[in-house]
Amino acid sequence: MNTLVIGNQPRERQRADILRAWKTGQAGEAARLDFESLEGAWQLLNAKRWAILRTMAGQGPLAIREVARRVGRDVRAVHADMRALYLSGVIDKTPEGQMILPYDTIRLDFSFETQKAA
């Protein structure tokens, strides 16, 4: 299964994963997109962009106009949102210029450490 994990993995863990992949020649079990905070992720994955991803899921390549029609939004606004998703690596572009969600699963994995009261 082709999975994208969106989360907030600590930088030390990111570096360790990159080093392990470099040494072994094998990537991790899933593609990752990490943010410093949950708020940073929500800037990219706001409700309208999440709706775009849900609409694209399992549909194969789609033209931006078709995505806009399916989500019931203006083509220019959807184009801007899809550009942000493309530049972040969440969606891809086919040689024909259509957009595709290349993942079977998108998993969110955010955590934070609690501090004990003194």
C-alpha cells in the first residue's frame, strides 16, 4: 500500500531515518511530510484542500477544472490550492498536465509531549 504519513516527527528522528535510508539504500515504509507544528500542517491542509484530496482519492488523473466542478468551487481558487498541494509533494502532475493523488492512504500522525506539573 502506498502511504503518505503527515505528522510532526522530531528533527532528530527525521535525520536518523534519512541516514538509515542512505546507508541501507532502502526508504522507510511510507513517504513522510513533517511539520514543526500541527498549526503548520493546518495551513497546508485546510478544510478546502482536504476536500480536494478526498475528491481526488482513488480517481486517477484529473484536470483542475474537473476537481473544481466536483468540489463546487471556483477554478482559480482550486488551482491555487492544488498548486500548494503539488509544491508540498502531496499530489503529482502527469506528463499530460493532469493532477493525481499518488497515495492509497494518507495517515495523520501528530503528537506532543506533556510536561509534568512541578
